[in-house]
Amino acid sequence: MTQNTQERIAQLQEAVRDAGIDGWLLYDFRRSNPIAHRVLGLPSHAMFSRRWFYYIPAQGTTTALISAVEPHVLSELPGERRVFQTWKQLHADLRETLSGAKRVAMEYSPDNAIPVTARVDAGTVELVRGMGVEVVSSANLAQRFEATLTPAQIETHRDASRRILTAKDALVEWVRQELAAGHDLTEYTVQQRFCELTRQQGLTFEHGHIVAVNAHAGDPHYETNKHEALPVRKGDLLLLDFTGRLADIDDSVIADYTWMYFLGERVPERAAQLFAIVRRARDAGLDFLRERIGNGKPVMGFEVDDHVRGIVSQAGYGANFVHRTGHNIGTATHGNGANLDNLETHDDRYLLPNTCCSMEPGIYLPDIGVRSEVNVLVLDGTIEVTGVPAQTEITPLFA
């Protein structure tokens, strides 16, 4: 057991105490609970074919319940080890381990409100409840260890932000020159050029950037590909959704933005009006976060979504805002912290200090789609918006 492992367990126990519960009961079967593996820092190469529990009480000694078939499991963790052979022995050991506990956290989500945190099967939750213990969600506990960023990681996000916007500006100039010269472009060829420019900035990304024109921009999760790529021509509305993180730092943090352009001289009035609604919603969400966090008031993800969605709904396009307002961002584009969501899920996780999320309201119609996306660093008592200056209107390419 290393000093880092001891420190991690101490941090986990501190989080349990802060949550006002008796303990955190981590459970896994055949890697069904990746949250437990990540929180405990378990090795990726080890065999995990049998059930195990690891109980972290608010005070006192941790306990591992492991199968006699795999006695090596959890050997790097501190605390008491209970080895069971039969299911009856497992139940007895678990009951004894939880003796005196009234409320414990597990990777469980009431009503499956937050699916990414619902990793423990219903039968195991029933087993624990049958021992007279209330099971509560570990969602806020887990994001404390999975979503919070170090100062160095926050700086990597800022750096990635500057670099990806530089790549975006270079791409837009390239598109302008190509169209002015009468060259044929498609969504796919533009995407490939964007990827090349991104790599030149020392960035890597999980998948290709989204380059979408006209109707494809109305599909919030359109994935640019060679087979479905539309031509990119003068007079088109162009949506660019792009991500990047520093390629030479393993735990660097993603930057994720959306910008929109009209490939002509004057933005059509309809597109301009739709974007104005999205911009107002985006800025209202930022103001809401700034006020709440600045005043030291906790804020949950669904509250931000409600506030932003209300602006779009008041303008008559609520039914066309078909995705959540934002998602957590970490070393992956979609991180493991609170999302700004009360549409697809009811995310009642708190936005924690030193986390990052996107703010990206959109309106999606059959022939057109508009979105604006910036990122938000939630800091101690304040927020920092990245991807700035934020776009205030659709940019005409040939103005």
C-alpha cells in the first residue's frame, strides 16, 4: 500500500463525513461499476470475475469483502479483509460490516434519474436495504473524485481553449479562400482540414469535429462523415462544433466550443433571429451561475437547465431545444460530473468548485439549426467563461 493510497482513503472518508452519512459501500461484479474502480484507483489489468464490496466508514477501519476464488482482489487497499466462499457467508459478512450503519451511499440513482451513476443492480440495493440500512446515491460523492480539477489541469483547459480557437480561425480563413477561388468543398473535406489544423496546434481529440451545413445543423448529434457529407457552398449556414486537449499531457482537460457562420455577405434574418434567442439563453445561464456561485449558494445542474430552457421556451422554441443545456467536461469531452440537464435526465448533482462544463443552448428545426457553446470553469466563489469573446451573432464570411 502506497502513501498515495492511504491519502486517497483518508480523502474518501472525509467526503463521507462531509456528506453526513455513515459510509460509502462500493460494489462491483465483473467491472460492472467503473466508478468504484476509478475512485479506488484499481489496476486495469487485474482479474475481477467475482463480487466484491469495499466499505468506507465515516470513521474507523475500511473493510474489503472478497471471494476466496480471487483473494488477490483489493490487495492494494488498506483495512480489514473478509474472505467468503459461499453466498450465505457473503451475506453474513456484509451484515456484520454494516452493523451500526443507518445510511450508506452506493452507485445508485433514485428512479434512475442520472443513468451514468446507476451502476449497482437493484438486487444488491435490495440486499443492503434488507439489512436495515438506507441506501442513498453516491453521485455527489463520486464527482468530487472524478470531476474536480487540479490547478494544473485548469491551466491545460485554458491553453487548449486558446489553441483550438486559433485552429478554428485558421480554418474559417481557409474556407473563405477556397470558396472565393471557386473550389469544391464538402462537410467532410472541411472537417479533415480542421482536424489537421487542430493537430498542428498540438491538440488531440476524441472524434472528428462536427462540420454541418443547413439541415445537418438541425441534427444536434450529426456526425460528419464522408458518405453523408453535404456540399459546403456560398449561401450556406455553417455550424462548427470542435474539441481539443493538449496532446502531450495525459490528464489535460478538453475545450469544447460551437461557432456559426453564414457563407455569404448578409446573415438571413431568420437565422439571425434564432441565434439571438440562443445567445440570450446562453448569457442568462452564465448570469445565473455567476450570481448563485458568487453569493455562495449551491446550484444543481437541473436548475441551470431550467433557467436557460425557460428563455428558449418563452421565445416559442422550447420543443426545438431537444438536448440538455450542458455537460461536464474533464479529460473526456463528456466528463463524470454534473450536467446542466433537466430534460434528458434530472441531474440534481451540485456544480462543485474546480469543475468545468459546457453551456450550449440550441434550436433545431428540420432545415436549420443554431447553437452557441462556451465552457464554464466553476471556481471558488466565481466562474470563468472560456472560449471568449463569446459569439454574439452569426458571422458572415464575406462581409
